[in-house]
Amino acid sequence: MLIPIYFLYLRMKRNLMFLFLMAFISIGYSQKVKINSEKRIVIDSVVSFDTLSVNEIYNAVKKWSVTNFENVKEVTVYDSPEEIHFRYVQNVDNGYGFTPINTTIIIKIKKGKMRIEFSNMSWRDGGTLFESVYLKNDGTLRDNKPCRTTYLSVESNFKLGIDGIAKNLKQSKDNW
């Protein structure tokens, strides 16, 4: 009887630490899962980089994509120096396990900044839209434990993407 209670205690401790870290992380980034004008679930953010050119940001995104995707050509939908689209599978925690979700990430680049958006999410098996499960009939987000866990997981994946691109921008060219 003590062993299951101990595992429950460890799970609660881990979840509390995760929530604390997510609250701390969200201070630096203003992204949140939201509903756009077409009633689609998206998460987006604009990130500024002082005095960086479009090419420097574009090259950092390309470098990030090579380290994040096994086959960049397979996941690249559109590629130009001002805008890049990737369609790939991200594993999203729903509180009971990880679910593979097809996701489109759109990165728009201007001098000194980029706009990143996760959108067009759907289940990998069957192609069911993310919105069909996570939106109520009135168009608002569902607010139950699995949904909240999923939103946190998507936000965390989004932040990791931003951090990865930013890390590639901050690396010195002679840092080998």
C-alpha cells in the first residue's frame, strides 16, 4: 500500500514542478494557446533580435531545422528567406501519455524579428482536427485536466522551438 502512495506522491511532485516551471517560463514569452478568427487553435509569438538581418535569422532557422528534424526536406512545405513552413509530428502530453499531433509551424522573418506560429494541428492517425476535441460548441477552449495538460505541452514545445532558434542566433561564428 505504501508503494502506490509513494508513486502518487512522486507524480504530484513532478506535476507541481512542471507547473511551476511553466509559470516561470511563460513570464519571458507571451505566447498562449488561443483561437484565431477562423476558429482554429493556434499559438504564436513575435521574437525580436536587435540588428540581425533577414539572412542571419533565416540561416539560424535552417540550422535549427536540421538539428530538429530527421529529414528536413520531408517536413518542409514552403521555403523562402522571408517565410518558412514545416509540417511535422510533435508528441503532445495529454496527462495520460503522449499523442502524436501533426503540426504546421510557420516562421515569418523580417529584419530584426520573426513571427512563429503553430497551427493546423490534427491527430496523426485519422487526421481529426485538434479543434474538434479541444473546442466547445460555443467556440471556447475546453478547460479540463487533459486539455490543460495538452495546452501546457503544446506551449512547452513551442517555447523549445523559439529557444532553439534563438540559441543558433546567439552562437558565435568562431565557437567551435
